[in-house]
Amino acid sequence: MKYIILIIIVIICGYLGYGLSLYYNNRLKFFRTLLFLFEKINLEINFSQAKLISILKSFHEETNNKEIKKLINNFIKCLEINNEVTKEDLFKDIKILNDEEKNMILIFFLSLGKFDVFNQTKQLNSQKEELNKLYSNAEQEAKKYAPLYLKLGIIFGLAIALILL
């Protein structure tokens, strides 16, 4: 019975490490999907000239990323309710971003639909460069910390098991 409890402790600690590593992997997936959103908006603005809300709704249906879906839903709600986008409303229930990242994404959403096609494309390209920097930073963090937390969780569980043995 004692060995079963020790194995359960190792599994629980490993699961906690997995949960911590999932944070970094989710950030990486979020920025990758946000880059796809930038590209889709850029293409749609240049070629089909579809309405912004219809572009966002179609991307919402295509993506599997929960955080991007929340972001798009929050943005559409802001536009439909009071036509004013605030930081608190836009990032409601999104906890994987820091303030710098939120500010950059907020500027992006505030600028959507404010320019003509040429200037909007130019704006999207400059913001895409900033987003690429955030993506590469998130990629480095995911490579560095995700496996680390998983391994530390398992090692911590094994250390507790050895102490209790």
C-alpha cells in the first residue's frame, strides 16, 4: 500500500509540472494562431475586402485555440455593445499574456478598420513584426521552461517519495 501512495505522489507532482509547462505551450500556440489571424485579416482586406466582423467570425470557427476564440468573442462583443474597445473587456478571461503583450494586441485591435486598405496593410505589417518578436520570445520560453517544469515536477515527486520511503 505504501508503494502505491508513493507512486501516486510522483504522478501528482509530475502532473503539476505538466500543468506548469502547459502554460508556456499555450502561450506559444496563442501567438502562432494570432499570427495566422494577422495573415488572414491582411489577405481578406487586400483581396476580398470582406467586413471585419465576418472575417473574425470565420476565423473563430476555423481555429481550435481557446484563448484566441475568447479574444475574438470579446472584441466582437465590444464592437456590438458600445463600439469601444477597452483593455479590460478585450482580455477578459485571458490570463496567459503579460501587460506588454496585451498593450501590443490592444493597439492592433484598436487600429482595425481605422485606415484605408493601403495604410491598414502597412499597419498590419508593422504590427506583424512586433508579433513575430513576441512569438519568438514565447517559443524560446516554451523550449526552455516547458520541459524543465515537467522534469522538475517528476524529480520533486521522486524526491518526496524517497524521503517518505
